[in-house]
Amino acid sequence: MNNPEILRLINDHAWSGALESTDIENAYVNRQWLSSSTTFSDELSASLDNAASTSWWFETRNQIINRYFQSTKNHEFLWDIGSGPGVVSGYLQKQGTPCIAVEPSRQGMLGSAKRGLFSIESDLENLDLPTASVHRLGLFDVLEHVEDRQKLLLEIRRVLTSSGELIITVPALNYLWSAADEHAGHFVRYSRKKLKQELNANGFKLKELHYFFATLVLPLLVLRAIPYRLGIKQPLEDESLLKQNGGMLGKLAQVVEVRLSRWSPIGTSLFAVAVKVDAL
């Protein structure tokens, strides 16, 4: 186990993580993790893993997230919590951001390991990371799947260093709620105000907050949200949306999204960067 981030925690913080290697390269299990409970089934993890290589949605989100990391010139490891098959962290690592993938589902963990990521089957809490030991932590379309979000955010606050960052993406705009959210296991869609309030209440302050995927607001309103409110059978599931490559129109929309997302007043997703405050 010669990963430099893991060795840093062991040497500098006396971490005695209960990680056990598997017969698959980069794949580890946390012996203290006893549950496989997750809103992402193995089948869904495999489906998202297959879609990621051609998906306009995933590629655009990755570019928007990576733009922030490239702007910081920070070379600390990112802990990608709820990494799934490593769609985000696998991309970021290829762009020069070193990552650790933490995923409670076996299939998702194996998918991230295949992407070359140091991957751990676990949730965050059961890793028992040292207090104030992690410099950067990511929740990429994860927070909305967590019922007890306060518990998760307080644990993140505990393990982050005083200057550490929490980087988040979440689905946005409650009026876009539809059967697709229920099918995906979402508990919430966020507005800027709601996300800021939730982070502030749990000891964080925002450095950056903006919408993205403005071009999807009208299509999702017409194809998902309005039919849902009218009791019409769901015409567009998340899986079918995420698998689309978009073609030439998608490439054009991608350029627009990446360049304008920081200033968009609306969007189907939110990007946020938060740091912890000195005291709750």
C-alpha cells in the first residue's frame, strides 16, 4: 500500500485505517465497513460506468469541475466520497489532480479501481479518518442521496484541515422535481439559498457557488417536471438522459455551459466550494 496520501495519513497522523487489499489492483475494502446500503445498486453503477465514456452530461460536468481544480494550482489529494465508478475522480486524476475514491458499493468501487484510482469500499464515517487531516473532499451528486445530511457534513467538517475545501455538485431547482428524482433516490433538489443555508448550519462558509446546465432547464421542465405534476407516465429517466452523447448540438451546448456556467442565473445543477468556519 504505497499510495502517498495513505502513507501521509499513517506517518503524519498515526492513522491505523483498517484497509485490506483485494486480488484486484487499486481495490481495497475497509474491514470496519459492514453495510452495503447505498441508493446506487450494482446494476446502476455498472450502467453509469458504461455511459460515462460517451455521455455529454458526464463530460460537461467533468469539465466544469476540472476548471475549478485547474484554477487553484493545488496539488493536494482529493477524497471523492460516494465516487461511484470514478467518473469524476478518474477524469480529474487524468488532468493532474490526484484522487482517492471512496464508494460504499462493491461494483462502484471496482469501477473506480479499473480507472486507476486508489479505491476503497466504505462510507466516510467508517474510515475513521484523523481529525483535521484531509485537504480536499468532493461530493459529486452525492449529497442529495443522503437522508441524514447533517451527520455527513459534520463528519466532513471534522476530517477537513482548517484550510481544507469541500467541493460539491448537486441537482438544482425544486420545480424540476419529478419521478426521475424519486427513481434516483434523491431526497432534495437545491436552490442557491437552500444549499448555502444547509452548509452554514453545519459549520461551512461558501467560497464559490453557481448554477450550471442552464440549457437543460427547459427540456427537463417540459419532459419531466410538468408531466410528473400532471400524473403522466415518466417519459425521460435519468439513465436515458445520461447516456446521450449529444452529437454536434451537444458539443456546442457543452462549450456554452463550460464558458458561461459561472454567471448563469439558472441551471439544473449547482457547483459549490466551501471551507469550514472556526466554530459552529
